[in-house]
Amino acid sequence: MHHDAALVYTMRDVLRFLAAWALVHESADEGWRAAVARGEGLAPGDLERGPDAFVDGLAALVDAEKERLKRELAGDGAGSAASAGGPDRRDADLTTALEALRFDLAELRGRIESLQASVDALHGERDA
Amino acid sequence: MSARGRTIAAVALRHGATAAWRSGLGLRPRAERRRAVARALRLACEALGPSFIKLGQLASVRPDLVSPETVFELERLQDRVPAVPVDAIREVIRRELGAAPERVFASFDPEPIATASIAQVHGATLAAPYRGVNGRLLAAGARVAVKVVRPGVARLIAEDLTLARRWAERAERIGWLARWRPNALLREFESSLARELDLRVEGRVGDRFAFDFADDALVMVPAVVWTHTTRSVLTSEFVDGWLLSELGDAERAGIDARALATHGAEVFMRQVLVHGRYHADLHPANLIVTRDGRIGYVDFGIAGRTTPPQRRAIAQVLVATAYGDADRALRASRALGLEVPEAVEPALRSGVARLMRAHLARSPADVRGFVTGFLGLLAEHRIAIPEGYGMLVKALVTVEGVARAIDPDIDLLEAAKPFTTRLVADQLLRPERLRERLPAALRAALAELVA
């Protein structure tokens, strides 16, 4: 009996502790969401208004990044991974570099085609 | 003096005399005098032909070189010249591409689509398929626009430039004229003209623009057919659609022109603030609304560049302008090369603040009014306008004008916000900046949590 009562008290303590932990998180979560909402409402230049505005702005930026990370983890595919700044940043950077290089190569091909057209025209003129 | 020299002198004298008469022999108010001179300059350019029309057009995007009145007057330069006979155009194509146009293309229209001082454009169709630099395939039979430099124009410009060089040398020795650095100015114009006369440069700028906006489904840039492009011939995809002057037809066909105008303003801001390359001559004739509801960009002859530090400074200027903060706008302008002597700073600051209240503290903001006033202020205080700055503000005003003609409620500063926010935030979140600010921010965050 005594043993059961001790167990009840212990359980209550654990529950109380967990409730306190949940409450802290709930409060922090509400504070966070409020900061994000305030941050989203900021206009360009407002970030420099002071520390509070800076934290709110930072919260909004972090939240936007978090949403992108969530989408990426949900497996939106390569497109969203490339646009995210998360773990696949390296892949995204490589894709961008590859696209830029591919463009440079194609541009070079264009220049060569144009020069070839001029060379062919001069050949034609000489032969005529 | 050569015959051409005598012609130029006679035209300059005639229009100079008219300007003097219209400005009441210098007795009328300053603004009126400037307008009279600007008008005479435009008419003289029109009378003197290709090189002067081109010079005028180049000057019209450079408020750092000429007064605001001249800039806005030169915008109206009529680049209407009689068409070159098609046989002369055929000869240029034969010389440049090695065969007559009828052999190079599946078909070639003898009637030009457009004629201007430097070049003339003819329609044609491709004889064989071609894959453009950006990967798009143009099928055989695809319609293309063939831009051909007018025969003899390069020689005429070279002759005019030889004369101009001699005059610039003399002007350099005359005190009040030397202030305008005629030799340096001429060299700048020469290199701009050389770029304009080499159509490959325009083709490359267009390809790069298409690459920058490959992810934007509403932007259309004609693909260049490089196998049919040389220094004097530029062959590119034909952009079929409506000119901005025919928007009524476009809207009747179900195109949302207002949405396109808003998007066009955002595209411009993205060019300037993200890519650092922008179309600096976005007047209505260079924009086409395509049949499938996209914005077609053509004629990349005049383009501007912005470096990363300049982009950050421009973002700061735009943010400061949006918030009516004259002090911050001037501070950020320094990073763009604007040198304000200490003695005139207070007067300039209060002048800018006054202009901001008059033109920007309303919705939509009147960027043109602000810019015109600001350039006038700089001229009044004899402050030199840096080259990039001048070209950019002029491009900004042109874009606003084009967008406003479609939707009078468009606010360019609003269109810039997403890009300026990102640039300013990136700047604020730099590690060194964070290290500097984090302790105070953390203290504030902890205080909030404890509360």
C-alpha cells in the first residue's frame, strides 16, 4: 500500500515535471511565433531600428529557412533542394556552377559559329 | 575645312542661333534657356544623320554628362531615316555570310520591318534548324529578324569622329569647355559606338540576359542564330506580338497588361540588384508583349553593369529613399561614387529631403519627379554625377515611364522591396556584423524570455 502511494507521488512528480517542460516550450513557442509574425511585418531598413527589431527580423528569416528545410525534407525533389540553403547547399552550388559553365561553353560555341561564318564568307569571296 | 565639317558647322550655327533667340539672348530664366538649348541640340542631331543621332541617343541615357533637360529632350530623338534599298542590304549579307540572303535563308522579305540610323531589320525564315546558346531549338522555317548595319554608316561615323577628335583637341584648350573633358567624353562615345556597330556584342548581351532569366516564364529573349550572325548582321528569333502602343489589342486578346507591367518593373529590379547587368534602353519600342502573354525584350545595344558593392549601395539608397531618409540616401550614394563637398552637404541634404517629401511621400511614388529634381540639385551645386549612377537613374526613370503608361498606380520602389530586403538582410547577417550586434540582440532576447 505504502509502496503504491510512493509510486503515485513519483508519477505525479514526473507528470508535473513534464507539464512544466511542456509549458516552457509552449510559452517559448508562442514567443517565437509572435517574433516571427513581427519580423514578417518589418519593412526594408527596419532591421536597423534596434536589437528587438533585429531579433524579430532574424526570427522571420530563420522561420523562412526552416520552412524551406521542411519542404526539402518532405522530399519535394531536386528543385526545392537546390533552392534550399540546407544540407544540399553543396549540390545546389554545384548545379549553379555547372549551369554557368554550360552557358559559357554554349556562348563560346556561338562565337565560334559566328567566326566560322565570317571565315566561310571570306573563303567564298576569295574563290569567286 | 572639309565639306562635312562645313555642313556640321552650318547646322550647329543655325540651331545655335535659334536656341539663342528662344532663350531671349540669355535673358530668360535658366530652366527655359536650358530647354531651348536642349531642343536645338536634338534638332541638330536629327539634321546631321546617323552618327549624331546615335550620339544623341547615347547622351540621352547619360544624365551624368548632359543636363536633365537635354536628357529628356534627346529621348524624343526621331530615329526615322529612309530605308536602304534592298539590293544594298543583300550585298552586305552576301559579303558577311558568303551568299545572297535568298540562299542563306529559306525566305527573305525585301520590305524592311524597321529602319533606323545604324541598322535596318528584315524578316526571314530559317533554312535549317538551329539550337540557340540557351538550348532552345528553332525549327527549319522558323521566322527570324535579320538586323543589318546600313552600308556606309561605319565610314560616315569614322569621318565624323575624325572631325570630332580635332574639335575636341581644340575644345580641351578652351578653359570653360575643358571642364567637360571633351577628349575623354569623345573616347567614351567612340567605344560605345564601336560596340553598337558590332552586332555580335548585342547578341552576346541578349544571350546573357536570357540565361539570367531562364527561370522566369514571363520573360522572352529572342535566341540568336550565331551561324548567321557576324559583325554587321545579327539574326535572331522573331518576336511576334504587340508593341506597347498597341496594348489595347493585346488586352482584347486576353493579356493582363497591368500584371505584365508590374512584373516588368520587378524584372528590371532583379537585373540591377541581383544579376548586375541591365538593359539600359528600355523605351517602348524595345519591349513587345508576345501573343502568349510574355514580355519580349529586344535591342540590347545599350547595357549597364553593377558590381556587388554597388548593388548593396543601390539597395541602401532605395531603402533610404523609400523611408524619406535623405541623410542615409546621401551616405549610401557615396559608395556609388557621388562626391559631395562638405561645404554643400547641409544644403544638398535639405534639398533632397524636400524632394523626397514632394515626390516620394505619396503613393505611388513619383521617381521621375524626384530624379529630375535631384539631378538638377547636383548640377546646381556643381557635383559630378558618376557614370554608372547617371545611366542607372535614367534607366529607372524610363522603366517607370513605360510601366506607368500601362498602369498609373505602379510604384517602382515597391517593386524593388523584395530585392532590397534580401540585400540589406544579407548585409546585416554578415558574420562580422553579427559578431558586432549579437551580444545586444541576445541580451534583448533573454530579457524577453525572462519577462
